[in-house]
Amino acid sequence: MKPLCFAVFVYDDYSKFIPFYIYSILKSYPEYYVKVFLRESLPESERRCMELIKEELSCNFEIKENYYSDFRFSDTTMRVLRFLIPYEEFKEFENVYIGDVDFLIVRETPSILDGHLKHCERIGLPYSNEIRPGTKRLSGLHFFKVKEYYSKMNKIIEYYLNNSDELYRIMNKLKSNEKFLYYIIEKEIGFGKLGQARKYRPHHGIHLSCEIEGYFENRKEASKARYNRLKKQLKEYFADPLFLEMIKILPVEKIVQLSHELQKYKDE
């Protein structure tokens, strides 16, 4: 069994982030695996970048194209499909981390796997997440132990996959994939000590959808060391010829912005 699979469901223009997301994971954690579930076909520029990653970095990834292409959702509710990926896709893994593709992941101590397993132990649950304060929403960054999780969740996942009208109906009501995740978790597993334990929801890197300019500036004293470590690892990515070649092929605006932001710290 493989220890951890990073999994993302991707659609529309978000495909441009796929190569950079996969690169950052396999550069940081070569022992892990990445599965991308892409609603459309992979564009040519992204495909060229993936060939470079396969040749020069790692083959520990899979991109499944035209996945769930029959479902019809608005842009805001399409993300619900990431929480409805069947057990068959993950049966060779011990754990799964469902994230967002517009991230660059960095290596941490403890590792992403160890950190979430310890959180699972603290809260007495087969998953690691957080309830957003004052809401009935979990976050979109969702870790779980495959066998224990699907033993409870498989039935409701299969129900909504096989009854798309019911899925459309509930999403029309909830309007949010995070509310949907809360709803199905509440029905099948519950929240254990999640609301009592110390909050644990690290990004494990940088979210490229945030404001990049000034990202590393004016941080609280308690978090400065963490941001300095993040900055150092990101600078290493931008010094890698493979990463630079990918940017030439696929000059994603947010990646280019981050490159310019890191230039401010080139002498550190």
C-alpha cells in the first residue's frame, strides 16, 4: 500500500496549475503520489510540462482526463465532485489528501502525512479537517484514512453518484461544496472531538489565489519563522531549471507574480 495520495478535481482554466502543483508535491515528497481528476482534456502546454516532470523528476502521478464530464454544475458548485470520488480510485493508498490545485506545496516537519495522522488521533476520527467557525461548513482541504473513511462514507458517496437529480437538488439548496461535505460527514461519521481539539488546518504551502504582492511582509512575530521557511523552499523551486522551463512553456500569471515577489529577497 502506498502511504499517501494527493488528489484534486480540476476543471476549466484551473488546468494551468496542474504541472506546478504536481511538481511542488513530488519535489517536496518524492515518496508520495498525485492523482488529478480533470473534467476536460489536458491542454497541450500542460501536457508538455507533464512530460518534462516525468522525464526529469518523477512518474508518481496520474491525470485522469474527462472525469465526471457528464455532471452539470455552476462554477461555484462544481467543486463538490472532489468529495464524491469513489473508493476504487484510492484503494491502493492508505491515506488521501484532497486539496486545491492552485497551491504550491512545500515539505514540512512534521510531514503532511504525520501531521494529519496525529490530528486524526487527537480528534478520534478517520479524517482531518476543521469546522469553519460559526458555520455548518468543513474546509475544502480534506485528509482521510482510506479504509476507515470509505467503510462509513461509501454508501452515501455512491448514492449521490447514482442519483444525480438528488445531488443537483441538494446542491441547489446548499450552494457550497463545503456545506455538502459537512452534511454527508455529519450523517455518516460525525465530528468526534473536532470542535474541542486545537485547530489544525495548515495550507502546507502557498495558495496562489491569494494576493501575492507583499505576501511575506508584515507577518506576526509568531509566524515569521514559518514564512521564512516557506520563502526559502519556494526560492529553491524558482532556481530549478525544470521549474523555469515549465514557466516558459506555461507562463501562469500567479506563478510569474510569485517569481517577482521572491526577487525582493534574492540576497537573503
